[in-house]
Amino acid sequence: MRRTPLYSRAKRTPDNAMPSGPGQPRAGATAAGPPQQPQQPIQPPDRPFSWAGMKRRFPSGANLLAVFALLSMLGVSLAMRQPHQPLTQADIDAAVKHTLQNTILPSPAVRAYQTILPSVVRVTSFAKKHGEEKTPYGVGTGVVIVDTGVILTNQHVVQGADRIELTFSDGTKSDATITGIRPEHDLAILQAKTIPDDLTAATMRSTGDLAPGDHVFAVGFPFGIGPSVSAGVVSGLRRQFVSPEGKGLLTNLIQFDAAANPGNSGGPLVTAEGEVVGIVTAILNPTEQRVFVGIGFAVPIENAASAAGMPPF
């Protein structure tokens, strides 16, 4: 049987490293003659540089000139190439300045309005006379605070109403019932009978860090027109307001200068992020015209939320 050859892992010893014993021919030598000398590699003869040889390699002088031109251009290009410079703070500032100067950004009022709009409700009050429903006698605003159809508005918007109609942002109309009132804050809690699909509740924000000068926006239905948005700032905190009839005193109010008129009552006062910090309640007017002269008041959302049975912040 033929055996499979085994290969050793040891390195082969060169032939000339083995000493030749007496009577033993060296490896690589024949038995009949002297050992052969190892052959040296044959070096080609050096050829001196000659233009004739270059011409044989490059038959055309135009080709030779083209090669030199390319080499020259490559050298110039490498010499002029500058290493990559890292960005500095000045480069970043210049890029930001360029963007701000050439890009029109949306105003804070746009963002606030678009955020709160799905939660703003038109509130219309009806009263009956001689058993028949009269035309609407009051239009105000409400804000959705729970997506099950819980609405916050002012008490004076729905006071004395025989029927209350809500119009949501998607156009859905629904009757509503009063489920609670807080006369000390001029607040009423309404429950819608018909709830739109995907009703969105507003996000409420604590007034704990609210300060004079903060931007705020009033969204509602002034004189029944809307939804409308007006912009202003917080003018003061912990204000008091006495109704024109002198029948009620409201305390701990937010004073603001965003335009508000009859119809804004019950609507949200929001931040630039569209978060509700107050419920628009009253405007100060030394005349009998009942129009905005620069001073509005809102009930802090903490009071409004507690009126609806929601935990404070």
C-alpha cells in the first residue's frame, strides 16, 4: 500500500551547510567530476542616457512635451494645495449670521397660535323668551383641558344661558352642560355632549416662573370674530380687578397687554410654546365703550385647573 507522505514543520537545512564526509560526494556534485560552482545572476550592461533612446521611447516630440507639461502642472498643483483648516468660532458665527440674515423665521405668535388652535372652542349662549329660543346673546371662548370634552370658560360667558353651543376647531358643533362654577375666579366648567374625533387638550404650564416681560398671546373670538390671536407681554402679577358693576373682586390675576375684547373672555393666554398660563377674564376700561385700552387680566391656570378638579402643579 502506498503511504501518504508526511511533511515536517522543520526548516530545510541548506545543502552547503552539511559537511562532506570522506568518500561522500557533496550535494549538488556529480560522482564523476568536481563540484559545480553556483551560477551568478547575469547583470544587464549599463546603458548611458541618450536623447536618441528617449526619442525611440517617445517617437513624437509633441508627446514628450506633453509629458513634461503634465509633470509641471502636477508640481504646481501640489505646491499650491493648502492643508484643510479646522473651523473656528468666527467661522461658525459668520455662518449663523448669514443664515439669520437670509432666512425668514416664523414669528413666536405663529407657533403659539398653531399649537393652541386645536384646543380653542367658540362658546355661544342662548336664552329663551316666552318659551322660544332667542338669538345668541353672548359669544365667548373656551379651551379644552381634557380630551373627553371638558372645557374651561368664564362664568359670565354662560351665566343665565338656557342653551350653550360649542364650536370646535374642526367645525364640529355640540351642546354643552355646566358641570361646575367657581364665582371667586369667574370660571365655569363645561362638558360637551358631542366630542370630535382626535380632540386635543391644551397643555397647561405653571405660572411659578412667569415674570413681567414674558411674551404671551391671547387667542379667542373678539366680537365673535375668530379664532384670532394677539401678542403682548406680561405686564404684572398678583393684580386685582373689580367688575364695572362693583359686584365682584378678582384677585391674584395676571396683567397683560395683548389685545383682548369682549368675546376673548374664557380664552387661553399662552406662552410662545402654546402652553396655557391663564384664562382671559377681564379688561380694564375707564370708559363705557368696553374696548381694549391696553390692560387685560387673566386667571392663573393653577386656579382654573383646581376649579376643574385637576391637581395643582
